[in-house]
Amino acid sequence: MSVLVVGISHKSAPVDLLERLALDADGTVKLIADVVGGEHVTEATAIVTCNRLEVYAEVDRFHGSVEDLSGLLVARAGQSTEALLPHLYVHYDEGAVSHLFQVAAGLDSMVVGEGQILGQTRDALRVGQEHGTVGPALNTLFQQALRVGKRAHAETDIDRAAPSLVSTALERSVVPVAGARTLVVGAGAMASLAVAHLSRGGAASISVLNRSAGRAQRLADEYAATSLPLDRLAAELADADLVVSCTGAPEPLVRLADVAAARVGSDRPLTVIDLALPHDVEPTLADLPGVQLINLAGLADELRGLEATAGVDDVRTIVGQEIAAFLAVRRQASVTPTVVALRSMATHVVDNEMARLATRLPDLDEATRAEVLQTVRRVADKLLHEPTVRVKELADAEPAVSYTAALAELFRLDPQAVDRVTRADGKP
């Protein structure tokens, strides 16, 4: 059994496609149930965020499982297979472990180091546990991923990058935050940070505009702001003093023509901050009189400094260590059922031989019989000691599948006996 990840995120797909795959709590549970109902899946859960949908499954084969999971996402998106498949990514076995650890540590987020993903990873584990779709394999994997994420935030400065970027951009604004009428375009992690800074800075009003009304409303409610549909953006620009846009949409949302029309007859300054990649704001906006444009290109020096101070390299080191440790333990666990079955077989042989001895020498006294039994057991233990130690050592150094298979074949171990040990231990 191995872990398979099939997913889609801001790194692989445009926003409109991600929105087609948006799931509420009930939709998430339904998707997980559909996944675990597949022929090759024994455990499943999903990490669901505004920028990510990833299905994690414990599977008994790769190809059939990839097709099944991809098909479920295609059906959910309402797209053709040809349209969606190029945007999906797949990670399997060790690659799946590595990916989840990087996600939990914040290395794969749109806002590197943001802390929300750790809670969302915890939610994925909780939902799977509550609905009985997460078993020993995914439980162990996700618990370790949460440990990796906690280490990343506790032992490095990775969570300083995003807040520092927002605060630096606001500090550059010619329009003071205090008393400003502000618009925030987007409702993801960066937008949440922007709303928090504007609220603490004393903005007179904060309006959150987003394609998904539900996400905008949740963010607005958290800070007593106003939620508006995205199609109100052009109209709202007329009264705005400061705009922060951070959606990463494929096409600019804050357009030159809309801003120019909104500023007819107005000479008050306007600051527009574009924290998206690709751009949310048309660069030519900077040519309008009285308009200040702050974008990621203009913050390049600060970004380089943040990358150095945010501890990204330190987090990568932690993730690498944790991946190596987790895989080593898992390889050891993969050997255990075969070793236990081998020793069980030896015990069975010893018992049979002692039974034969009792038949052939019925008058053997108990003291002698006990000494013979101890001697035979010692011989069996010594014969098995070297192979069992070596197979565990080899498991530490490299994948142990071939060695366990060879051991089972050489000693003609009963496959069902090995399977029974695997199920009893709850390990792959």
C-alpha cells in the first residue's frame, strides 16, 4: 500500500478553474466518500483551501487509482478531461510524503510561510477521522506533517515574510492608512493579512471584494468590514483612497480605464497596491496623475531581504530531515511483518519437532525435554538472527521491498501470515 496525491492549486491552474472546484464542508465529505469508495483505495481525505484542492489516498495500485481520483475531480469541475488534466498534479509514495510536508510547512503556499495551511491540514485529518476514512497510514502521515509545520513556525522566521511584505507596502503608501477608505480585492491568505493591517491601522472603512461571495463575507465578518461582489469594483473605485489587490488572477482586475473614469473631477491621491503574481493591476495605472502604484517589482529589494530573513532555507532543511526520518521508519515498518512471519514459522517448526520427539521418546524426563527445547530454540534464533538484522539494516539504507520479498520466497513464508501481521500492526 502507498500514498497517492492528486491535486490542483494556484501553481497549476487559473483562479476561475479553482473556483469551479471550490468545496464547502458537505462537498468535501462527499468527495472523500467517493474517493474511499473506489476499488483501489483504503483510506482518504482532502486538503481544501481557496487556492488548493488535494486528495490524499492510501492505495494498492498506482494507475487505476490515478484514473479514478482524476475522474472525480474532472466531474466536480464540470470540465472535459482534456481541459482539466493539464492542471492536475500527482505525487506518489515518497513524493506524496515530501509534498505534504512542504505544504504543511507553508513552502507551497501562495503566501510562503502563511500559518493558515497548518490549520487546514489539521482540518483534513479531523474530517477523515470523524467520517472513518482515515486509518493508520494517513493518520501517521498527517500527524507527522503537522509536527513538521509546527517545527517550521517554531524554529524559523518563515511566518514573518507575508506580514512584513504587507506592512512594507502600506508604509510606502502616500495615503495614510488611518482614516482611509479602503478596498481589498481577494479573500485569500494575503488579503486576510491586508485586512488585518488596515483594521489595526485605523482605516475608516474596509470593503472586501471577491468572486466567491462566501469567502469575502467570512473575511469581512472577521474584521467588521463590508463584503461586496467583485463586479462592484469599478463603481467602488470612485470613493476609495487606498486599494490592495492580491488575487493572482490570470488577467488584471484593476484596469486603467476604470480607475481613470472613477477619478474624473477628483484631485485627491489614490494608492493602489498590487501584491499578486501575475499582476492584478495594469502597470500603466502609474501614469495617471495623483495615482501611486506599488507592486511586487517595486518591492524587489524588500522581497530579497524577506527571503533571506524569513527562514525559507531553514524550513527546507527541517522538511528534508523530517522526510528522511519518516521514510526510514516506514521502511523499517515494511520489514516487520515478514520478520515476524519468519520467526513464527521457526516457532512452528520447533514445536512440530518437539512433538515428534515426544512420540519417539515418550519416556524422556521433563528436565531433559526442557533442555532439548531450549537448545533447539537457541539454534533457530541464531540461524534467524543474521538475516533479520541484515534485512532491517538494508531497509534503513534503501527501499526494502526486494529484500523482504526474497526472504519470504527463500523461506517459503505463507503470504497470508505476512498479511495478518500487517493488518494487526496497522502499517503498510
